[in-house]
Amino acid sequence: MKFEKKRASTKQEIPTSSMPDIVFMLLLFFMVTTTLREVDVMVQFKLPEAEAIEKIENKRLVSYIWVGNDERIQLNDNIIKLDDVQKLMYQKRVEMPNVIVSLRVDKNSNMGIVTDIQQELRKADARRINYSTMLKQ
């Protein structure tokens, strides 16, 4: 009588039952922590330089107004006229009372357009204004 050795039939596979949970948690993590660019800048501008700048920590409260070198004004994704600044910024202030308006004005722009925008912002009661610049090298 011959005896045969029985070999253990173990499988050498990696358990993948928790893989969908891990993928879902990673996806959720990156969705929560990532901020997407909301606006495409359609005007050409070059910021002026300053010797001292201060960074805004909470960028969710910031609404940007771009003024290009051809003095076109962009708010959000639209090129607007000067007369529309008051109405649009008032609506923004109703949605976010602590909104900070960041003016990104081309360094070669006429100061008159900046003054006109400031007047429109005063009419909309948007008095928290930031002027964006580049740090002087």
C-alpha cells in the first residue's frame, strides 16, 4: 500500500474585497481638498510691483476684478461695462457679506478707470478692496 502526500491547496492571492472602499475614500479626500480654478482670465494684464505684500488667507471670500491693458473689465467669466460693476458686486455682497474685492489692474492702465471702479464699488457697499501686486525682486 502506497501513501501519497496531500499538499495543502492554499491560494496566494491578495484580498481585494476592501479595494472599492479604499478607492472611494481616496476619491472623496481629493474632491474635498482640491480647489478648482473657477474663472478663465480673458484680459491681458501685468501686475505692478510692490516692495511689501500681504497674502490673503481665505481665498473663498475673494472676488476678482481684472482690468486689462486695453482697459477692458472682467468680473467672473464675463467682460463687462463699467456700469455693470455696481449691480454685479451688490449681488455678490448679498450672497457673501464679507466679500473682499481684489483688483488686478494692468500696471500701464489709466488711473481714471481704477477710480471709476472704486466709485462703483462704493455704490455697491463693497468697501473691502485689495490691490493685487507682484513682489519686487
